[in-house]
Amino acid sequence: MTAEHPVSSLLAKPVAKGRPAPPPPSHVAAYLKLSDAHPTPAARAVRAQVQFLRGEEKAVAYKALRLGQPLAKSIPAKQKLLDSLLVCYRKGVDLGVPEWAHASAFRIGESLVAFGEALEKSERPADLKGDDLRAYEDVLLEQSRTFHERGEDVWTELLRKRDPKGPDDPWIAQAQEALWQGLGSRFYFKPETEFPLIGGAPEKRGPADSATSDRDSTRAERGKVSSLEHATGARPDAQGRRSEP
């Protein structure tokens, strides 16, 4: 399937009630019609793949829509595309074919996270400055976090489906990588945020202070060595090397 030949071009169009259905537009459509009357595991796999490809087709428009001002218009427009996309992928999950169910589940998580990222990168109002802008961005970040968490929950559930005795599943591997990247960026520690650095000149110390500090440091180091020896049973030899009991 390509942008020039999407999967939707192979599928039968909905027909109004009471009107005769036209002939199937493709062999795929004919096969799916027959599978409705005679469902088989093979037919379910084909339907699951078609459902996944339909989701991939819808995802193009979803990803392309940027959240611009006014957000009161652009957010509902993108939300509508997201809802349609999730319905499509969830149908693929519900068919229960592992390969395509895992692929669809990964895309569900990816689509939810993408909405959160779109909120974070959305266009800011031109008239907001300073504290007002920061407060506005705090609200956006709070809203985006909800979508990030929903997407990560889907990936976490997908990881639980891993079969330790089975072959590697590329979709589960992608979910694990994306999940750890998201958690890593969320909990990345920035000490300057928690402990602001304050500039200042070091305190001047005299010779007596330095001597006292050196003696304290020596006692502290001896205490560490003593604690280590008690914990490991090791003793330093005459050359300073440690010998094991």
C-alpha cells in the first residue's frame, strides 16, 4: 500500500440501506465479503492486516494537522482525527491476531503520545508574555501529560503480552524502547531546578583551620577504612594492598 494506492481504494464503499451493493472493487474486497459468510483464522488475519493498514492511512492526516491558534478550533479537529484513528486500530486489536494486534496496540500508544506532544508544541497566543505565558504553558503541559500517560499505559500493557519462550516481537520491542525513552525524559534529574545555585566567594581560612580540617578528614577516612574492613573481612598489608581472610 502506498499514498498513491491506499488500502481504502481496494475496499467496498458503504451502501445506503435498501440499495443494491455494487460488485466488489478488488479481490481483497471480494475475499473479505466471502469471509463474512465463512470466517476462518486465515480470513481473520487478512482482516486484521487490512484494519491496521486503514489505521496507517488515517494516521497520515492525523500527524499532519498542527495545533495552531485558536486552539479552541484546532484541538477538536485533531481530537476528531485521533478518535477515528483509535477506533480503527482497536478493531485490529479486537480481532485477536497477535502480529496485527500488537502492531495496532503500539500505534494506539504512539497516537496518544503524539497528541500530548502536539499540545506541547502548539502555537502560543501572540499577546501572552512573561508570567501569563508561563501559566498558559503550565496548563498545556498538564493536559499533555494525560495523553502521555494514556499512551504509556497502552505500551505497558503490550509488554505484558511478551512471550519469554517465543520469538522476538518487533512491535513489543518498539513499545519497550518508546516507554523507557518517555520515562527517562520525564524523570531526568536536574539539580539546578531543585537546588538553585547561589554565587558566593569561598570562606577564607587560616593555617590553624586548615590543620584542623586535615585532621578531621584523616579521621573520617580511617573510619571509612575500618567500616569497610569489618564489612568485608579484608586487611591491608604492609604495602597498602588488601588481603582477603
